[in-house]
Amino acid sequence: MKNQDDDGKEEIFVLRPYTHKELAQLYNVCWLTFQRWVKRNEKRIGKKQGHFYHIHQVLKIFKIYGIPKRFKISLQEVEEMFRG
């Protein structure tokens, strides 16, 4: 899914595993803030394995906190990508 960032550059959204730091950057918060968010919902999200949250965990994070604003995509579109 293509998206334009603030500089007008086209960016492609890919549903993939993300690191804690990458997800914090997507939500434009520091990693400590993001860590607190995840800790509150750890039972729903699950613990990350290694350095990455798996795709199904990323989808749960998007359901809980919404799609990061930098992506012009709906949750329904993301779920369709996950199924496909």
C-alpha cells in the first residue's frame, strides 16, 4: 500500500515484523512510552520473540492503538493484507 510522507515522498506500507524501536517511531513516541503501552496490553499482544513483534502481534498493536497516522490505510485494508 503506497503512502506519501510529509516530504511528499511515496512510502510503501508493508505488514511485516517490527522492532520495538520501529513501532515507537511509527507512533512518534519515545521507546519508553511505547514500552509502557505494550506492558499494559501484554496479555493481548504477547511477548516479542527476540527483537521483533511478529506480524500477528503488529496487527494486534494496530487494533489496540490504531494505524500510525503516517499511513493512509484503514485497519480493514491491513486485515485484508494479513489474510492474503
